[in-house]
Amino acid sequence: MKARIYQPTKTAMQSGKALTRQWQLDYDTAGSRFVEPLMGWTGANGTLSQLALSFDSRAEAEAYARKHGIPYEVEEPQARKVIRKTYADNFAFTRIR
């Protein structure tokens, strides 16, 4: 079973960068998913889909995967675009309409 190592992005409800500096290891369970016929819910054969490990650095996450013989794939984080805008800019005379 393959693992994915990545830095989680901030949610739309966050304004700060809390919990976005850590790296996370998740298992890919796409092949073991099925639709349960009675209720129509999506299920999985194993419990690894519920497991998410957090690490302080990318090197720690890769070392863990190598130590335990887990094949992994690293997703590089994209640079975040910083927008410098204040509330008063919405009412400025020179704003672009």
C-alpha cells in the first residue's frame, strides 16, 4: 500500500498558518474502497484509511516510511500567494471597478 507525504493546506476557515508547517503521511486506499449496498456509504477493507501521521519535517516523514518499508510519494507544497489588502481599500476613490 502506497503512502502520500505532503504539507496540508490551510482551510478556508483559517486566517493564520497554524498546523500548515507540519508534514503529513496518509495511506492511499483507493483500491480497497467499495460502496456498501444497503446504505450506499463508501467503506474500506482496512483501517489504514483512517490513519494520518504528522511530522515536523519532510525528512522525518521520509525516514519513517523508509524505516518501515512503506513505498511513498512526496507532493511538493505550492507557494502561497500573499495579498496585502485592507478593508479600507474596498472604499478607496482610486480603486479599480
